[in-house]
Amino acid sequence: MSNYKVAYYIRRRKDEQAKGYSLEGQKSTLDDWVKDNKWKWVKTYYDEASAKDSNRERFQEMITDAKHGLFDGICIVDSDRFSRSAKDLLNIMDDLLAHKVKLHIHNLQHIDIYSEQGRFTLTNLAAFSEFFRGQLAAKIRAGVKQKMKKEWFGQAPYGYMIKSDDIDGRKKNTRLIKNPEEQSILKKMKDLRENGKSYSEIAEILNKEGIVTRYTRKDRKSDWHSSTVRNILIRSKIKINNFEES
């Protein structure tokens, strides 16, 4: 076996399990690669976080260990496991090389990323991935914004409940329907307010009459407060016709 010592850096977000980036899958890929190269594995660093920045706990621990000479190389499955920024990737790679530690990328194993041509290839691939993610994020934001024009998002205002259609296992056509019980209480609040009652007085009346709040549970009592009454009455004036089921 070679005396060349390597560490693994394995990262995924919680929503990437189904995309082929499981922690176990990455480790298995690297195990086979290291065995083929007859390198010596010494440590694995796991992160379950986004690669938007390099302030990841185990990532920073790995960089510190690298600078202290714990290993000679770092193995990763793909460049985006290391960083989502092309600039950060190259800067960290150069910083590691200054401490005689090399980066080994499984998906680019046939390219010498430290040669001029290899670095050019890595730079372009990383930049393209960064650009693609930015474009995808922009499209998602635009899609959500468009959907918000047609569907209700967020908690239902007092007096309403949320209703959605289940289409192919996904919630669609999210809208508001009236909650008869809450509508009755809401009407009572409005009537009291029109009769000159303050928010505090309305809250006191509701509590004395034993009218429960939306947040009352069997094991927890929730009283009415002036701020709660005020927020409900103010929000009831918001136009919601576009989202209300007729």
C-alpha cells in the first residue's frame, strides 16, 4: 500500500438523498477509488449542509487538519461537494496546495486539475455549475411568485381555513374557505368594536364568555389579548376575494 494518505470530504443537503448524493453512496464511491489507487485512508469528514459558503463545521475542521499535515490529499465525489462557488473552490484548492495537500475529484479523475489545461477545465465546469444553479433558482423564484398570484400562501387569516386539491400527490389550487365558528366570533368582535369597545375590552369579554382562541388545545389554554384582537380585526380588512372559494 502507498504511503499517500487521504481524507474524504462528504457533503449533502437533507433534500439530496434521492438525487444520488447519499452519504453512504459517496463513501462507497470513494472507498473503491482509493482502493484502486492503493492510497491510505485516514479520516472522513461529513457535513449535512449547503455549500453556499465554506463556514461548515466539519469542512473547517478538515482544512485545519490539512494544514497540520494529517493527510496528503482530500477526496471528493464532485467539485460541488466542496463549494458552490468557482472562485472559492479555486482559492481553497490553491491554499491547500500551499500546504502540500492536493484535491482529488472522482468525477474528474482522468484530468490533472493542477495542470494549466486541467485547471481551465475545472474552472469552466465549476463556473457553469454555478451559473446553472443561479438560473434554476431564478426560475423557481419566478414560478413561486406567479403561483402566489393564483393561490393562497401562508397561514389562513382568522375566520378561514385552507383547502387544497390533491393532484398526483401534490397540493394544488390552495385557497381559503370560511370557518363558520370563527366567522361567528369574528362578527362578534366587529360588532363590539363598532359599538365603541376597545381591543382590551373585547378580549376581556371573549375570555369571560369562555370563547376559545385558535391556539387553545386540550393540554394548553390560550387567552385572548388586546394585541390578538387588534391583529385579527386589522387583517380581516385585507382583500382575499381572489383566494376565497366561492
